[in-house]
Amino acid sequence: MLNYRGEKDFRHDTPETIGVLITNLGTPDAPTTSGLRKYLSQFLSDPRVVEIPRLIWMLILHGIILRVRPKKSARNYQSVWTEEGSPLLVISRKQQQALQAVLDDQLDAPVRVALGMRYGTPSIESALEELKAANARRILVLPLYPQYASSTTGSTFEAMSQAISRWRWVPELRFINQYCDQPQYIDALVNSIREHFEAKGRPEKLLMSFHGIPRMTQEDGDPYLCHCHKTARLLADKLGLEAGKYEVTFQSRFGKAEWLQPYTDATLKQWGRDGVQSVAVVAPGFSADCLETLEEIGEENREYYLEAGGGNYEYIPCLNDRNDHIEALASIVRDNLHGWSEAVNERNQTLNQTRDLSISAGANT
């Protein structure tokens, strides 16, 4: 049977697969002004990202921002772009492949891991189509944002829902909306920080920098601030950090509105003026290194700190495709697949009988 777009949603003779969709924010296709204009247009048009009355915001976006910002953003992307392409996309592909390998080894049912980006390519819709082609009648969605925010996880759910709403046969869905306190995720972060301390020495202060959101968003009920502080508290406890030895800050603010404070750049400038001689910065809210970590934290904020009089500055990379990070993601997936492996295996074991029955009943295979 064909759906209203002329596509076949189901074949009676195809074994089922469990689908796992991992997602992240996205990246431009190229570090060029035109590539950034296209990407920023999609990103900043999302009403969950910018909560300003649409008509007013569209006039600002297309009349001012997209005429000015893409050129500057392109230069920033050029500073971190690699021969393989965008760091975020390259790392995300490695995470996808590593998670696929671990789940293939750990699950007794067939599984397909797909990657979709909220903005840019590969899109969430294309990733879902990949899972549909693999006959994934059960799909687990794992946005790689440890802390929930409406502008990230919430937006991902909306995009996924819109894409699947056009399918004739909607699959069973499970959606993970945060893992800010998942033990193995915390342990992986602790391991990465300890390894850095062992290699570079323990700094005078550790800065935990999370992506910011507008203060108004938090006041309207977004749990993001609480999730960030929970992650930070668990990290500090496991690392044995006393108050005053670490700070939670927020980066990447945009526009003139107040965002969550304290700000990362302002804190580093103040530490430099105060004579803090060694700083390490970690970004626990980012699952993969990207422009906001490699350029904003690794380069821009380093300069702020040093120019203000600071001493040694170290950036601790994101968890990326570390083995303990992939194992943590696999654990999250397994914890949310209860009953699905058994159901898929049972269905596939009886496939021949159901196929024959369907054919005899006149089903179109």
C-alpha cells in the first residue's frame, strides 16, 4: 500500500529492525558566506531558538542579521574546519559508527543507528527515512544534549514529529529528553578531566562552561539551568572539588537580552584581572567538539583571559567518540529498549509464516 506521497511504508516480507536516531545541532555545508547564510537562516528561523514575535524577528533576521553575520561566522568556521570537513559532523559520524558497533555486539536484535542534524545535513527527516528503509518499526530518539532545553531537545522533538507525521504507518517511538545525571556519562566526564589533570597538571580553577539560553526562557519554565547545575555538582563531587575551585558559567549569548549568568567570557576576564594563574575549561553540555568549543572556548576566550593578565589556559576536549562516552550512550539506549528486542526477534522468527498468511490474504508484497 502506498502512502499519500506515493511511497510504500511497509513490506510484509521484510525483517524488522530497531532504529536508534542520534541527533545534534548541525553545521553548515561549507565555511563560506553563502553556506553560513543558508545555515543561519534555518537555525535562526526556528521559533524555539528565537522567541520573538515572528513578523518582527523575520524583518530583523532577513533585513539585518543575514546580511552581516554570515561573513563573520564563515571566518570563525574556517578557523576550525578540517580536511574532512566540519568537526561536529566528522565527530558525529564517528559517534554513530562507534555506537553502531557497540550495540551490534551488545543487543541480540538487529539495530540500525542513524544520524540526523536539526539544521543542515544530514537532516533529521533523511535519517528517519534511512530507518524506515531498514524497516525500523520501533525508533528510539537520542538527542545528544545531556541537559534539556526547549531550543535544542524540544526543537528536535518537534522536527522529528513533523517528519513522521507524514508517514502512513507511524512507528512506535521513544524519546530521551535528557541524561544530565546518567552515571556513565558523569564517569566519562570525570575520566576525561582527570586524564587532563594528570597530563597538564591540576589548575588553580576549573571552569565548567555550558551553552547559554535567554534568562526569560528559564523563567518561563525551561529546566536547563537546573540540569546544568546538577551535572556540575555531580562532577565536582566526584572530582573532590571544593567551592571556589570551580565555577559554572554560560557562553554563546546572542542579542541584547539578558542570558543565564555568570557569562563565560566575563568570568575569564575577571579571573585574569584577579591574577588567577592557571585555568582549565570543560564544556559538559557539548557531546562533540564544534565551533562553540574549538573556536569560542579554545581561541576567543583564551585570548580574553590572557589579555586580562591570566596565566596558563587549557581547554579539555569534549567526550567525542571516547570509548567510555560511547559506552555511556549505549547504556542509555539499552535502558530505553525494554521489551523491544524481544518483540522484534519474535516478529522476525515468525516472518515466514506471517508472510505466507499475508500473501494468501491478498496483501501487496
